[in-house]
Amino acid sequence: MSTDPRPVRAPHPRTRLDDNFASPIRFSLMASLGEDLELDFGTLADILQVGDSALSKAIAHLHDAGYVIARKGSVGSRSRTWVRATLDGSNAFAGHLQALREIVELGGRQLPS
């Protein structure tokens, strides 16, 4: 039997944050992809204002997590890479955003009285 008089509370929403989105570039990349949107590498680099190496690393990380699919092809004689969020990636990102909203909403309401 517990002698702790404090009520049992639900875990803090921060426990539902996904570390795969801890990088601002990875977070921004997922936000840019939106729902059912496929963007090419160059467009993503322009939107995110990042270099090729940083974007490549972010895509590789999210790909390894199963959150994006990178599709290679060509336009004319130039090779291109297109990136799209997977269903798992979209769901994980939505959950991450919900946890952030709950953290903001919670604010100081959990301060002891």
C-alpha cells in the first residue's frame, strides 16, 4: 500500500514525443511533406533552407525509422529524388504534434498547490 498522498497522474505528454523529430531539420521536413505530398530533393532543400548534406542525412534518418520513402528517378538526363511520408511517419508526426500541443496547454497547471 502506498503512503504517498499525491494522486496518481497520467504521464506527462513529453513522454510521447518522438526523438526522430528532435532535429529541427527532420521536424521541418515532416511538416513540409504534409499529408499525401511528395516533394523532390531540390524543392525540400529550398523550403528548409538547408544544404544537400544536411537534408540527405535527415532523409536517411527518417527513412531508417520508416517515416519516409525516397524514390529515385530522372527528369530528362538529370537524376532526381522524391520524398514522401509513410503512413507510419504521418501518424508518428501527428502524435508528436499532439504531445507538443498538450505540453503547451498544460503549461503551469501541474504546479503543486
